[in-house]
Amino acid sequence: MTQFNNITKPKHYQGKHGLEAMAVVDNFIGNLAGKAAYCWGNVIKYLLRFQ
């Protein structure tokens, strides 16, 4: 059984293959900056966490 560290790698930020939400957000944000990047990042983060 795989053990998770709830401080540095919480389960609710990982998909079933271990990919973290921040890696996906960074990939989709691209060159956006400021409020646009912040808003898109939150949308993606919460969609990924929805189950």
C-alpha cells in the first residue's frame, strides 16, 4: 500500500495516477498573469478536486 504525506502531498490534490492539481494548473495557465491566472487557476483547481 502506498503511504501519503498529508503535509507535502495531500491526497485531495492528487488524481488517481498521482498527478497533482498544481502541475495541471501550471500547464493550463500558460502565459496568463495577474487576476486572469489567479481565476483560471482556481477554476481548474476546484474542478480537479470535485468528486
